[in-house]
Amino acid sequence: PFDILVVGGGPAGASAAIYAARKGLRTGIAAERFGGQVKDTLGIENFITVRYTEGPKLAANLEEHVKEYPIDVMKLQRGRRLEKKELIEVELESGAVLKSKAVIISTGARWRNIGVPGEAEFKNKGVAYCPHCDGPIFKGKPVAVIGGGNSGIEAAIDLAGIVEHVTVLEFLPELKADVVLQQRLYSLPNVTVLKNVQTKEITGTDKVNGLSYIDRSTGDIHHLELQGVFILIGLIPNTDWLDGTVERNQCGEIIVDSRGATNVPGVFAAGDCTTAPYKQIIIAMGSGANAALGAFDYLIRN
Ligand code: FAD
């Protein structure tokens, strides 16, 4: 069996595995897609000490760093069940069962897609999901934010300080965000809010040039000229496979304490799959290191 088995191979998982291996622990890492969300990212400018990198390059660097250590890397492996017996058992989709004294879950999350024409086509070409990451790219340009919940309104407020103009599109007749956020939003001079509208299409040629939407009260179709569209309709943690075992909040995020421990003794979690409020590479890496040290602490006491 492993001392520490990491499930998930994004920034959090890679960092956890390296920290575990550096303690001389027998470490394994099982991941569906090594590199995680980083693989889908174009430019990265906020990974501190690295002025600019690109997702595939950072993903390759993660793997290279992991390979410096005697870590058992199991790629293309998806966990489907976790059970605490004498050891912790993780069953993979392949049917194989991995056993470990401690497990670190770092299965990440995925942005909810809106599923309209143009979304996939213009991803990284004007379609964005993360204002902290991509906001500065749209400096001085008109953008839209799709989604009137807390994350959408926070994004709109954030972007309004950088871009020329922000149009918020909300499907329902009212915004769902907290009232304080709405008040702040409405106090800004360069924001327009469209409610009861449905995004029909994101338009463009080689990159985004606008968006068509349906006014749900009249059925009329309108077009906005834009250079960026931020889609903020929810982040879905990849934690379904933990049903009935590891405690999660209403959004499906794994509840962890300050050491990354979950409600199941010996099971830790890190990164975007947890209740950590901000989902960023540097934060995921930090929490992976934290969970590995938490797991190490657990192992020397048990
Ligand atoms: P992920 O990166 O999501 O990795 C999860 C890992 O778990 C993957 O290996 C996945 O295949 C695996 N996995 C999932 N389910 C299972 C399962 N059941 N069994 C086994 N393995 C599983 N952050 C920044 O800091 N700067 C940026 O510029 C930036 N830009 C971004 C751009 C885009 C388009 C996206 C989508 C995200 C961006 N982010 C950025 C956010 C950043 O990528 C994430 O915060 C970070 O990758 C989270 O790391 P993680 O390890 O927690 O999860």
C-alpha cells in the first residue's frame, strides 16, 4: 500500500505528491488528465516569479518536477469510489483498487459551460471564465459578464475597474447576487445590467466581436459589440465520486480544516475541489503542500 495516495494531477495534486515524497513517504498519484485545468489555459501571468507562461508548458513543468521524485504516477485513471477500511481504499474506473494509509483528494473543478454557439470556438479567443486571470487582457475594451449570481457580479465589479464597459446578462428577471454587491455594481458608471435575457450566440471571426441575446419578455433578438465574454454561471467541483463518504457543502466542495483534513480520518483534500474560496494555481499549489504536511502529521501520530 501507499503511505500517501493523491487522487488528481493538477497543481494541487502535483504539489501534494512532491511534498509527500520529500518526506520519504511511499507516494502515488492517480489522475485522469495530468495537468488539470492548466492544460486548458493559454497565457498565465499571475504565477508569481514566472512573468509569463502558457498552460501546456506549466503542465509539462509540473510533470517534470513530479518525475524528480520516486512517485508512482498513474495517468488516465479516474477514481470512482473511496472507502475507509483499515486502510483507505480508492476504487478506479478500471476496477483496480488502490490502498493507502492516507489519501489526498485534489480532483479540481470545471467551469459550467453555457453551451451556446461560439463558446467553445472562441475559448481563449475572447471567451473567458476567470476575471482574476484574464481581466487585464481586456483593458480598455467592452466586455460582457454572463451570470448575475455572486461570482458574476463580483467579476463585473472587478472588470469595471479595468475594462471600458461591462454588460451583465442575467437569465432571470432579477439578479441573484447579494444586495451589497448589487448596490456596489449599480454605483459604477460603466456597467449596464440586462435582466431576463438569454444569450443566444457568441459571435466573432477569428476572435470574439459580440454577443446575441434574446429579450425574454418580448422575444426580440439584440446584438452587442464586445471584445470579451466572461461566463460565470458556476464552478462544479469534481467530487460526485465521493457520494456518501467525504463531507461536502451545498456546492459539492469538500469541507476541509486548516490542515486540509476532511471528516474522514486520513483523508485530506486540496485545491479547487475544496471549500477554498479562491480558485487559482498558486493557491491550489499552496493547499496541496498544506494537505501533504497535514497528512504527514497524521501519519506520524497514527
Ligand atoms: P485541476 O487543475 O482541476 O486538476 C484536477 C485534476 O484531477 C486533474 O488531473 C483531473 O484530470 C483530475 N481528476 C478529476 N476527477 C478525477 C477523478 N475522479 N479521478 C482521478 N482524477 C480526477 N489560475 C491562475 O492562477 N491563473 C490563470 O491564469 C488561470 N487561468 C485559467 C484559465 C482557464 C481556462 C481555467 C479553466 C482555469 C484557470 N485558472 C487560472 C484556474 C486554475 O487552473 C485552477 O485554479 C487550478 O488548476 C486548480 O488546480 P487543482 O489541482 O485544484 O485542480
